[in-house]
Amino acid sequence: MSHSERIFCNECGREQHHKVAASHERSNAEGGVKITRTAEIIECGGCGYTTLRRKVHFSEFQYQPGDLDPDPEYVPRPSLRQEPVWLASLSPNMRDAFSETIMALNYEMPYLAAVGVRTVLDMVLVSKVGDSGGFKEKLHQLEENSHVTASERERLDVLAEIGNAAAHRAFRANIEDLGIMIDILDRVVQKLYVDPAKDKELSDHAKRIGAGVPPRPKNGA
């Protein structure tokens, strides 16, 4: 197939034109039905990222000319959420836990994603207020120490409750709600760990730039 298709590219983070770089097809008959399985390597026209696409065609299906496969499988799957660019600036344990939480969301594993959010939140609490007391006590201490506002603490309390419910009561949050949970966690982690480092970097740059400014003449000009 020489034409291109618009498909989501995990590397670019958006839909891009893709072409089939390689393809292998195998057919067999089962119970009088011809089944054709196709494996394709598709390449992004924007960045060159390659993805495996598997398709299955059943002879009894009434495909129309130009129809796409109704349910192709992509490996890796299209991402629901990209990792933030600042993730590498976190401590190794927090970085890995956050990365695996996003991976669980992308693979639509709600139990693992919810527990992952709770795990990262616990790491934040231990880092900022120590490892004494339960979640609610730690969250209130986080607010009392002015790390978060009252509204942020209330939102984090919801994350802890959902994570606990997933771990201990088999509560299955939906994917959209999990995305919002990660939004909440993302903002707090960025506020506590990324923004201060960025502020310091900008302050250092400002001092360096300011040091190169010539002084005013003594006549006040």
C-alpha cells in the first residue's frame, strides 16, 4: 500500500501521516471461513517512528471498497497521555513510579493507575512532611507547612481515597477520571519539585545578566 493514513504517533504526540514500510500476510481456513492475518510496520512521515499494526480479515465480513480494518491492533498502543518533559528532573524512585502510572493509564489498567497515583502521592508526602501518621494527617501537615493550599489538599485527599479504594475495595475508576487524577498530581508535583528549581535557574540567569549591565554614570543619566 503506497498511500498514507493519518494515525496517532506516540513520538510526535499527535496524528501524523503514516506509510507502510513492510508487510507480511498469512491466510488459512477455519470452518469454511478464510482468515487473513496481516502484520505491518507503519512509519510516521513526521519523525520516522515505527509502529507494528496487526489486522485480521474474515472472508464472511461484507467489507466495502476503501473500508479500513474495523479493529486493528497497534504495538505500542496509541498513548492517552504523554510523559511530562520535566519527569527526568525528579528523584529516580518518584520518576519511575510516575512513569509507570502514566503507562498504566495508557494501557487502560485502572487499578494499577489509581494505585500508582496513590504511590506517587505517598512519596510526595514522605518527602515533604515525613513518614508518620496516615494519609489524612500527612495531607493536613502538607497544608500547614504551606506546601499546598486548602483546595489543593482537598483534591489530593480525593486521590488518596480513590487509590485506597482501588487497592482495598476493588474500586475501578474510569479512564477519564484517572486522567483528571493524574492532572491533579501532575500540578502538585510540578509545583513542589519542578517550579522551585526553574525559579532558581531563572534567578541565577537574572543575576548573571544583571552583572553585565554597565553602571549608571554619576551624573544620573
